[in-house]
Amino acid sequence: MLRQRGLRATPQRLLVLQILEDVGEHLDAENIWLRGKDYDPSLSLATVYRTLHLLEENDLVSQRYFSRDHKKEYYELQKEEHYHFTCQRCGKVIEIHTPRIEQARQELAKELGLVFTHACICFEGYCSSCAQEIQHTQGEHTHVS
């Protein structure tokens, strides 16, 4: 993949890509660095950031935010278009695959003459488990004997 994009396949680049592939979850740069140090103790956090930036510029890695405040950046291997739902209670991140966002983009492009290059949408709320727990807890507090 790297060579196809005219990039050198350095050990650091290969390591970052391998970590993201092996883990299969969203990681921030620090967690990638911590995992990478197990394989290459000389790996620096600055190298991880530079590598992630380069991989993102070349469409090999996607950077995501999972909350409105954009406090922390997470990375994943480039995949088909999808979005993320973050539970505000337990922090669980659920990938959402839906054609509806693309349909909305097509409608807006046609109606308004827009050309989209990217959509950044974060969904927040409560996962089904936390929603059930919240409803159960609220039910206990409102129960009258």
C-alpha cells in the first residue's frame, strides 16, 4: 500500500499500520506509541504523530473524533464510509454503516450545487445497555409503594 502511493515502507510506517490492523479498534496516537514501543523501544511519540499525519494525507488512515469537543483524535485504517456513535455513559464506540448520509449529500449536492469532499458526523447518546440501566434506575426512583 505504501509503495503504491510512492512512499517508502519504513519500519515505523509498517509498525503503525500493523498495530491498527491487529487491534481492529480505534486508537489515539499515544496508545499506538505505547503498543509500538513493545516492538521498537526507540519509537518516539513524535514519530508516531508524523507517521499518522503522512498516512492520513495518503488515504491509508482516517482520523476521527468521537465527541463534540474534539479533545482527542483517534485513528483507524481507511475503510468504507461509516460514522461513529459514542455512549456518553460507558464510552463504547459503535460503528454505524448507513446509506442515508450519502443520500443526504447527494440530495444537497443536487439542490444546492454543493461538492462534498468529506463528512464529519459524530453521534452521541446511550448504548442499548446503558439506556436500559438508566431506564431501570429511573424506574426504581419513581416507584411508589
